[in-house]
Amino acid sequence: MATTESDSKPTNGKAPPVILPKQGVARVQSVLSGDTVVLLGRPTAPNQVPPAVLFTFSSVMAPRLASKANPVDEGGAFEAREWLRKLVIGKAVRFETLKQGATAGDRIYGWLFLEDTGTSTHLALECVRNGYATPKAVKYSQDGNKENDAEANGKAAAEMSPEEKYEQDLMVAYKEALEAKRGVHAAAPMVRKVKNSVDDFATLALVEACKKRGDHGKLMCVVEHVFDGSRMRCQVTSSTIPEYQYANFTLLLAGVTCPRLGNPKASPPIPSEPLCDEARQFTQLRLLQRELPLSLIGTDKSGGSAVGIVHHPKGNIAIELLKVGLARMTDWSVRMM
């Protein structure tokens, strides 16, 4: 199983493809879209980085978020991702696999269930019911209104396989969302206006806006990616300062620095520093895709990255990294505090 990821995804290394059991339980490390998550397994040895795998809901398709190849969200993509992220991030979910291995490519297809207070929520069905995804039977049909359930073909419910019953339930959920004009079926699904620091705005301008106009000097942000234990990419979600909502920027934790990951593609290759994987995993487990208030107090020497403090309800991540020996203090950023 892959042990690192880029933009919250497992990387494609030389390891053999992941094969999950038919059923099991795993923790959600991150949510990539309304229909795809990264599941985190258990490490196979002490001090080993836990393995991760892409898991996509079977037979549905959610709108895609902006990427380097496509800089604009599909309509409703961010709302779909946020609905699922808020529901499952960091939680244990039950999975059932339907397709994996060579025919599934870089991911596993199946069903995810959130068990909460005695109830079991079928996440794919709820995603479609809320209008955050569309059954592929509809997406790829020519008339856009394809009936793809076993009952429509004359098969009694008792004779259906679980997969056939699922396809039928998807269509019922889809029609409910369509009639209610939910999510992607709304007249004008939301599309973010994404901005990137350095390219679209000066990082220092964001820092000054946070100090002067933030909520008690803070901005709500989602930690979208962890580069190393003390460096991460964040996105502003707060509408307190409208011109910076959905702005992406790099954050350096004030007062500390962690071992850096190497760059094997550099010439010559740059090796990773000792304990870099452990520091990165420590921060990922606690901050990745959490929505938290940040205080921005300055920038680095280049002006490209913000320096700040993450206000987590369980404490200061910088201090916790120091306690476990995964970071060292940095005088230049300590003086900003």
C-alpha cells in the first residue's frame, strides 16, 4: 500500500497495487471530491507510516474540483467535497469493495458506510440524494433519464442482488434530488473563485488583512495539503474578508521547523532529512483537511509563504511537534510571535 501522497493522494510508486478485503473498517485521511476519499490503514510495523489508498463510490460521479489541468471547478464540486469532508474526515468508516486490482486502475471502487449512534449511512446514496453526485447510469445515458433498476425490468426486489438493489436505490435518490433541485441540480450550482498567493495576490496583503479585519485576528481555513511537519497549504473558507475567500497560500508554523522531504527528481537528487516522514504524518493525522482558525503574523524572507499559528482545540501543533522531538525551534519566526 502506498505510504505517501501528493495533494492528499497516495502516490504511484513501485509497490504492488493495494488489495483490500471484501469488507473492513478504515479511517478517512482526506476527501478529494464528493465521491472519492483517501482511506488510511494500519501500519504493518512500529514507527512505519500508515498505508493509504484511494476509494471511490461505485456507479456514481461527483463534479470535479479545480486542478492544474483544469483551473475552474465544475458546478457544485466544492459544495460536494465539503459536504463529505465535514461528514467523515478523521472518522472510521466501514467499506465494502466491489472492484479493485488491474481493472480498477489506481483506486478501489465500492461502498462506504458511516456508523453513528446506531445508524448506518450509505454515503454514496446520501451523496446522490443530496444532489452532490449523479448515477453513472444517468450521466452516460443519451436521454439523461435512463431507468437502470432491476425492478423496472420486471425483477422482484427479493430476486435482486445487492448490486442491483443499489442501482435501483441510486435512481430513487437521484429522482428525489432532481425534483428538489438540490446540489448540482440547482439552477446555478456554486463555483468557487480560487486565488493563489504570489500569482494572484501578495501573501503579505493577506497577512495584514487577517490582522486588521479577521475575526479577532483569525481566519478560518482548511489545511488542504501537508508538505512536511511544519509547512502546509491552506485555503481560506471564511467570508469575513470576501476578497480572500477560497484563497490558497502556504503556511509555515511559527517558531518551529521540521525535517524536510527530499526531491528525488532534482539533479543531483536531494535526500530526505531524518524523521521527515514521521513529522509529516504527525501533522497530517491532526490537521489535514481540518477547518481551523489561523493567526497570520508575518511572512518568510521571500514573502511567498505566510507564518502563523494554528488554533486547534487540543493545543498548539508546533509545541506538540517539539515535545515528541519532530521539530526544532527557529529564532527568526519566534521573534514574530
